Amino acid sequence: MTQSCYFCKGKVVQQPTSVDFWWGDDLKIIENVPAGVCTQCGEKYLDSPVYKQMERLARGAGEAVRRFSVDVVRYSVA
């Protein structure tokens, strides 16, 4: 795992985090994902096996622990 952020050169530390994961038109929020997280800008770095497991969870292998709704608003010039 990288020690410094590719984008801002900040320090990357290992910690569990939440990831917004799109699978087609479906959004899944996957909690407690082991990742490297930049302490400066928040960029997340995932190992390949972790990403593969996230794909399995997004396809429906994981039981939803809760649900919430999100408003979708279309951008328009005022």
C-alpha cells in the first residue's frame, strides 16, 4: 500500500472507512472497508482483494444493515 497520496502527497494511513460504490445505476454504501486513507485530502486506496469483495457485496452478496433515501436534484443555470 502506498505511503503518500498520489494527488496531494499527504500521508496515507490504514483505517476502516465507508465507500460509495456504484454498481450500474445502483449505489451501495459499504462500511468498514479496510483502506489506505490520505490524512490531507481523504483519497482512498484499496487493495485488489478488497475491491473484489466490494464488487461481490454490491452484486447482492451482502445483507443491507440499513436503508435511507437521497434526493436527486438536476443542475440548471439560474
